[in-house]
Amino acid sequence: ANPEQYLPQYGGWCAYAMGTEGKKVKIDPKTFEIRDGKLYLFYNAFFNNTLESWLEEGPEELIPKANQNWNKF
């Protein structure tokens, strides 16, 4: 009924990279978080799982930064 609800944030790019660097980084579709009804995807390869960094640094701070960076694209 509401397909937009299931669209990943930031065009499907890594939410952590968007929040910290404003960069489009490929993701691992198996590494994700659903927060406040929104789907966030993350890079996870070569011993670097950005979901862990996202949770450690705090999504409450990173989401506004990622939103601001995404609006530049």
C-alpha cells in the first residue's frame, strides 16, 4: 500500500559514509538497520562493518548530517 516506506535512505548508499563524509559508498544489502520506520544500509567488507561504527557514534547525530549531505546530490 505504501512502497515509499520500503525505499532505502540516501538512494541505497551507505548511511554511515553519507553521515560522516557525504560520500556515496556501496553497501552490503545484508547489513542494515530499520530506525523509526526507515531503512538504512551499510558497507560491510574487508573487516569494516560501518553499521557497528554507526551505532557506536550515534545515529541521532549522524542522521541529520547524512540528510544534509544527501540534499547536496
